[in-house]
Amino acid sequence: MADSNKADGISSEGGAHENYQVVNGGNSQSNGAAAEVSKKAAKKAAKKAEKAEKKLEHLAARPKEAVTAPKQSKQKEDAPIEDPDAIFQEGFLKRVHAEKPRPVRTRFPPEPNGYLHIGHAKAIGVNFGFAKYHNGICFLRFDDTNPQKEEEKYFTSIQEMVKWLGFGPNLHKVTYSSDHFDRLYELAEELIRRDKAYVCHCTKDEVNLGRGGKDNRGERFACAHRSRPTEESLAEFRAMRDGKYGPGEAHLRMKQDLTNGNPQMWDLAAYRVVKDNHHYRTGDKWRIYPTYDFTRNFEEISHSLCTTEFVLSRTSYDWLLEQLDFKIPNSEEKGPMQREYGRLNVEGTILSKRRIEKLVKGFKAPSRDIPSVVRDWDDPRLYTLVAIRRRGVPPGALLRFVGELGVTTADTSIQVVRFENSVRKYLERTVPRLMVVLDPIKVVFENLPSEFAEELDVPFDPKDPKVGTHKVALTKTIYIEHDDFREEDDPNFFRLAPGKWVGLLYAKYPIKAESFAKDSTTGLVTEIKATYGDAGSPKPKTRIHWVGDSASGKTFEAEARVFNSLFKAQNPNALDWENGGYYDSLNPESEVIYPNALIESGFDEIRRRAPWPAEAGETKIEGTAPPPHTIRFQGLRTGYFCVDVDSSDAKVVLNRIVTLKEDEGKKA
């Protein structure tokens, strides 16, 4: 979203088997030592926080001037946490509330011109969570002041994401900047009457020159329009409203302080003329629209929580409110109290709306046509919130992740792997278990009759009996993973091989491979002849998962999609996005499709009892089918999965959410 992602202040950096499809796309002395280390760590953290703060205070300053920026309190960094509410019970956010322990009214102000991404989850969690914890209210305030880029689908999607994260209508109120256009216009006229705003006809280059030139290091000076009489500016402002001027020919600027070292006090624009002025909600009523800098704080907000790139803006926001009597100078008694927290930087991903659009739509580069490489904005390989939801990440996992990172005044940079580890930990505690075979190979027990079917009582979660059990059938024919069989045995390989015994999960006895058949064309093993053991069979060293024959009527055919990093480069933002060079760094195995996967019979009950887990934002609505992404489970020895929206009555489509911890070691 524009305006430096103001809603959240996010920035970003950015040997399988052949039977799948690759889609491009101690003592007192030791205690004393520990205490000494702790003191050193605390001192180091405090110095780091102070250094970051000073950097913010001098951002964009001229060489011989100090930028006057609101100071952040110097506090020890907050530790990672487990309980999401702990971020409001301690540390930065506790101190913020202590500064102004009034009834809490916060806001989350996105622009409706794009889809939210993973970074916005922090802004939503902080603003809505802060209000919820203190029994207040958070406004979902759409900053719809740029009609050229706003679309209904973005309004809808943003509301859906807020609700999905568990902040329903009872916890927030939806408002729009456009609700206040009449009042904002009146306030603009009042600002002119108080000689605190003027209509300027300078070009963009002329404005920049008055602010010290391209790098803002030159002399700053007022333009000729700054001293015009208030009545003249008032008349010109009304002329802007009535259509006398086109875009760029006139704009209303706030009369701030050009001598101030803070760039946010250099007569910022308050209103501008818009060419394509038709507004989604107000129609053709307005030819002029307020800027974000003018619109931002005219609501009854108690705590304005934003990211640290707005630390300099606090001065200009407070100035504007003070000029119109919404705030008392040098006091937080009246009006919103702005405080800034650190941004979340996610490395190895693309969060830029403009760049994701290229991935979705493709584009014509100077030397070649670059095709689209993902399905849409909700492609599970992306990190938009709609994509994260489709991939199957529970909303509670996302909020828990934010809680684990904590909220401080320092920026946080994380790798995607840390996010996935957090999601994996959350899923391990909240979803049932099933057996899924991604790349099946047929196993026929020659010593069992054709009609053999042994029902086994299997738990959905061995660690939690309350989740219940279900029946699976061990039949004459079963299917195992190709990777769980080797044509030639190896002393370090403990799974199935000719003449070798291996256990089956939940089955009473082990099995032994006797022979196998191969496809003459591909050379792949297509069938294994085996023996089902008895009480006298040797004890196996390991057990493998399996699925019974579909002839039993209790097996589900599925297409399983396994996702990996979209790019080979660790920092995709550093790639050439103007000329299409990013296309050459795409990971050819970013999506691996297993078209013939099989799911055991317990899937039917898992689907019926969804959502997993049942939590705010995904509670079951009586009489309606659960959304596909809420049908989640752990595929034993395989990964965590959910059902994809592409599923049909004929075939289930699965998305792998994250891998299991054991995956890398499984191949041993």
C-alpha cells in the first residue's frame, strides 16, 4: 500500500521422485558468572536501542542541523513470548498504556488499493489486540483518499482478513476517510482563516527547490504564495474545489516551519486536485482530495500506534491538531497520543505490491515478454494474507508469531524459516493426525486372502485422547511411499527393501518385501510383493505410514501440492525487476505436485469436524460447509496439510502448510 505502508510500515528483502510434477513457478560461582553475562547482555541491548533511536532522530537531517523528533524511551528489549496477550502485559505496549491509561480507542488505517501481506498482521495484532486487551475499540479506518487506485475488492478483502484474524464486528468499527470529507473540507478552510494554510501554485520541482533541493541540503525558502492574504487563499481553495485548476496546478499547503530541521514540518500538502476524481463511495462530488498527512488524526483516537518511520511525522501531526484545537501543546491530555514501534522486516520474500503484480500478471520487459508465474494474489507461495490463509496457516498461528517476536521500538528482521517454525509449533498442538501417501507404490501381501480387511482403531492425536479415534482398514493391498522402498538394501536404511522387515504404523505385525516389478519404460518400481508377518516375525527397527486399498471404499484420492521458496536468490528484492531479470531466479521446484496422492479413511471425519483448530475468525457456522483452508491435519511423517479451494467432489486438492521437523532426517 502507498504512503510507506503506513498501516504497518513493512519492508521486505528479500532430489524428489519422478512421480510428481514440478511447477515453475549450577554453583554460586557459575551463578555469578551467569549474572555478569546477563548484565552485559542487558547493557548491550540498551546501547543498541539507544543507537537505533538516535538514528531515527537524525533521519533526513541537514549536516549542520539536528532534526527535532519525538524521543523514544530507552528500555530493555522485550523477550520473545508464548502468550500473545503478554505483549500488552509487559514491555513497550504496557508502558504506552501507562502513559495514557484512558479508555482505549485505536485504529488500523489501510489504503484500499491492494491486498494486505504478512507484515500487516503485526499492525492488526498490535492495534486491534491493544484495544481488545484493554476493553476498548479499534477502528478499521479505510484511508480512501486516492480514488484512482481504490477498488471494491480491496475493501472486501481487508475486512475479511481482519475478521479472519479474530477481530469481528464486536471488536471494531469500520469507518472511511470519505465519511469525513465534508468536515475535513471545513477544517481546511478554518486552517486557512487562521493563516496556517495557503494555496500554492508551485510545480513539484519548485516545491523541492524551496525545501533545499533534490537532497534537501540547500537553503530552504518560502515560495511567493506563502505570504498571500488569507482571503485570497480561501478564494483559491474554493476555486480548486470548483474545478478551476487541474492536477498539479494548485494545492493547499500547511504553513508550518521551514526553519525546522524536521522535513515533516516543511509545509506539507493538505489537499490536491485529482484527475480521475470519481470516488467509489462519494461519486463525482469532489475534485479535490485531502492527503494522508491532513486526514490522519481527525478521529477520537486515544492511542495512535504506528511504526517508527512515522517518528518524525509525530511532530507535524501534533502541530496540525494543535492549530485546530484538537490537542493541547506539549500535552497528551487531549487528542491522540502517537507512539511508534519497530517494523517487521521479512527476508527472502516479496511484499511489494508492484512486484507481486508482475508475478501475478506478467509484464512486457524491454527485451522480452515475462509470463505470469503464480495463480493469483492468493497463490500459497506468496506472503499476502489471502495467500497465507489459502496455504492453511491458522489465524491464531499468525497472531502467536507476532507475540513471539514481541513489540519494541527496534525493527525486527526475520527469515521465513522462523515464521514456518512458529506455525509448525502451533499446528503440532492443534490439528489431528492422518496417514497420507504422496507418491504411492503398490504393496500386495501374497499370504493374505483377497477379501482380507482388518479394522484398526487409530487415534487422531496420540497425545490427546479427547480428539477421538477412527477406523482404518489394513487390506491385502496397501500403498506406501516410493521413498520408503529401496531395490537394494543398505545397512543404514531401516525401511523396506527385498528380504527386509519393516513395521506399519498401527498394524499389529511387520511386513517383509519378497520381490518387486518395474515399468519397462520408466524403470520405476510399480509393485512390491510382500508378506504380512505374525507373532513370530522379527521386531522391526522402524515403522512407516501407509494407506489401504481404495477397493475398501475408505481411501481418498488427492492431488498434493508441496511448496518451496519461489526464488533461488535469498534476497529477491535485489534482483532486476525493471528488465525481468527476476524471472531467471525463479525456483523451478517452488511448487511440486503429486497428482496421485492417497489419504486414509479418517479424512472424512476430519473434514466433517472442521475447522481445525476452532478459533476466533474460523468458528463453524451451523448449516454451512467449513472453508477448505480450515480442514487441516498432520500427515504422519509427511507434513502439515490443508484442503485447497481447487478441490472438487471428484478429487481432493491438498496444500502442504509446512514440513515436519523430522523431514530432513527422514531420508536417512
